[in-house]
Amino acid sequence: MPTATSPQNAARRHFLKLVAGSGLIVSTTMLPGLGFAGQGFRPGLQLFTVRELMQQDVRSTLQLIANLGYQEVEFAGLFDHPASTLAAWLADFKLRAPAGHTLLQPLLSSPSKVLEEALTLGHSYVVLAYLHDHERADGITSYLNLAEQLNRIGEQFQTAGVQLAYHNHDFEFIPTNGTTPYEVLLQQTSAHSLKMELDIYWAAKVQVDMPLLFKQHPGRFPLWHLKDMAADGGFADLGQGIIDFAPIAAQSSLAGLQHAFVERDHTDDLQRTLEQGLQGFSQILL
């Protein structure tokens, strides 16, 4: 039975404290302190999933995540904290942050600052998270220009030992002028300069053949977002939706997978989502 000072009860207290002011709906059961049964991959969480909690108390949120059993995190913003402070908190809770998200504007205007923060946090990857509408308004031309920019910045980051990567949504796979924006990025950037973070939910939403993608571009997909889809096309907790992860996970070596992060953009029960995320991770990446 968990004691008053056990990690399970500590996680529960932190969770309830944070949730009290967040407006989130959670179940009232005890957080179980799940373990990890997978081999070779450390269970990771994309921190966008817990952004409301991060806005309240970053340190306690990181502690909660570690107590639950996650071992890696991927940042989606620093929430007005210096990278050095966040790095110290990661160390406190024995968490790793192999990757972090950024947006195009800071990547273009302040690449040295982005790189410095990444190195402080121990990132191996800096990931371009999203393109705003105006950043892709010219269709394929926007992506041709982007490819040139990412090649240049990716080479700069390589000299410091950091890999640049690109995170997809669904719009990159929409056919345009006989190709797709995603294919333009793959073809017009070098595998040395740019890797891909595959968001499985968004790729599945437009019926991308992910094993075929790995075959066509082996080793190009070292990062994955493990995100599941409900029957109505919305979000689901990992392992509780309709995406068949088995044929995707079977090709993880071909893809070049190194780190995978549980993510759910919106949830009606954050506690359940975090717990099920660990269970789903171990089921998918045994």
C-alpha cells in the first residue's frame, strides 16, 4: 500500500493541487504510479498535453510527470523561465528533454538563441512545430523557400551537435501541383540538415501510408508523436482509439526512431490521459 510519502501519493497531491485552479476535469481515483514495460525506448510526454498545468507551476508539473513514470519530455515553450532553471528542475526529477519545439519566426530571427536554449536543456533535436497560415500562404513556393532556410539553419545547428527537425500536421500531405508540401521538404532538404518528427495522428487523418514513407525515406523519422484518433476523427487517449499502431511500430528501426512522445491536444480527463498514455506507450513500443 502506498505510504504518505510515496511517489504515488506525492504525484496525487501535486496533481490535485495543480488541477484545482485549472478548470480541468479529472477522475477521483488514486494515481497508480505506473511503471514502464517497454524495451529500448524511454516513455516520453509532449508537454503541450499539460500546458494548462505548466502555465500554473512548471516545476510541480515536471515532478508530477516524473512521479507517474515518464522519463522524457518534449518542451512546447519555456513558460517565461530561463532554460537554466528548467534544466535544473529536469535534473531534480531525473527527466531528460531530448527535444523541444520552436516556431519559424524565432528560428529565423534568433537561431543562436534557440540553439543556446536547446544546448542548456540538453536537447538533441530542435523541432519546427507549426507553420502559421501566412507562412505557407504561397503554397509549394512557401515550402521551397522554407526548405532552403531549414537546410541553412540545420547545417548551423549541426556544428553544435543539435539536429533540426520538422513536425507535421495534416496540411503538409495535401496534394498540390503534383506533389505535397511534405514531399517537397523531404526532397529539397538534406537528411543531414533536417529530420522529421512524425505526428501519427495527423498523418493518419489524411491516410498516409507511414510504413511506405519509412521505406521511401529510411532513417529520416527519429521522433514520433504517439497520438490516437477517436472514431469521430477527434482525439483519443493512446491505445483507446482507432489507429492501428502495430504496422507503424514494426518499422521503427527503418524509420530511425529514437524518441517517442505521448500527446493529446485536448482531453476531458487529463489524469486518465496521462495514465493511459504510459500504458499505450508500453503496448505500442514493447
